[in-house]
Amino acid sequence: MDIYSRKLPAILLIILVGILVLQFMSNDKNSPSIDFETCELYIANPQFNDRKYLDEYDSKCLDFKNLNP
């Protein structure tokens, strides 16, 4: 396959879009998120629109909040 052919950009575009779709589909929805008011980690439950707090705190968020009173 010649690098100057018209098929190469189309093939590369299809490959990159495929990688993007795989990344989006494999995204873990149950990964912990940070409540930026309290810096506490939680898992969102989209079925009940509820948050389950894990009684853990993000150290980087706490450091940032301590710098900005």
C-alpha cells in the first residue's frame, strides 16, 4: 500500500474511530468520583440517582482545598 494512496487515510480513520468506540464502551461507570465540596469519594447509582459514599477522601483534593481557604 502506497503512503500517498487515497485508501490509507480512510483506513487510518476507521481504525482510530474503532479505538475511540472501544475506549468509550470499556469506560467503567462504577469507578469512584470525587465530591468536590467534601473531597469524599463516592460511586454514583444511576438507577436511583443516588450516591454511595465510600468514607475515603482524595488527598490531592484535600491539599488543594487547604491551599484555597
